[in-house]
Amino acid sequence: MKDLEFRLMRGEPFEGILKRSGWKDFEELTSAIMKEAGFLTFRNFRFSSRRKRYEIDVIALENPRIILVDCKRWELRRGKTSALKTSALRHLNRSLEFLGKVQEFKALNVINWKTVIVIPIIVTLYEEGIVEYEKVLIVPLFKMKSFLEGLRSGLFDQFSGQVLNLERWRD
């Protein structure tokens, strides 16, 4: 992250820096943007469910929302829409498995929340031809701040379809 800041201060174009950086830098930058916006973030969150292992690149928390982020730092290329749809379906599956186990994740400290709204997103380097697939939102990195503002206003709460009433679970 320090290297990214240094290169920006030297006047290098943001997009050029990201194109030359690795996927870890892209995940770190995504997490940093969310943290700067006031979300509690976790990177490379691993869990098991039904004898399978899952990993979520970035998790961002702000009561009652949990944003599950899959970062895709892909170059511009033909046929990417199909790959993006496949990734969205995989991420949706991870998100559903996560939702089924959210009460068990003590590190996330959501047990006192009344409701959990899980919002799965894929963060991309470039703006894509699709903005949503199977309730997984596709958000280009340069639109992340405005996305988070809309999220805070509840714009995507009903869209997600992944809501868990924790009060009912505790009873």
C-alpha cells in the first residue's frame, strides 16, 4: 500500500499503477477504501461449510450490513462477460454458505445485531458490461465510494435477498 501511495504522490496515473500491480494490491486497496469509509474490514476470510473450504477476499461490516467482496483485477478482453457471470455464481454460492454460518463467526462480532443483510459484490478494475448478475453486484473500483454511499442509504438492502433475522435465531 505504501508503494501505491508513493507512486501516486510521484504523479503516476492511478489506472496505470493498478494495471502493473498484483491482485494482492488490488484487494488491499479495495479494503482500504472501505475502511476509510468507516467499515470494519477483514481480508482473506476463510471458513468451511459442508466439508468445503471457502475464502472471501474482503468482508466489510457496518451494522446491519455485511459486504462480501470478490476482487477481480482482470484486463480488458473478449469473452470476459461469461467469466464474470461464472464468478458471480461462485460468489453467490460462497455468500449463501457464509450467511448460513454467520452466527458462528465470533471474529465478526455480529451476534448482537438484530438483522444481518449480506450484500455480495465483485469489485473490478474496469467498468463492465453488466452491473448485476444473480443478485451479485459488479462494482468498478473507481465507483466504490459512491457505491458505499448508496449502500448506507439502504439502496441495496432489498436487492440482496440475503437477510437473516438474528433476533429470531436467538429465540
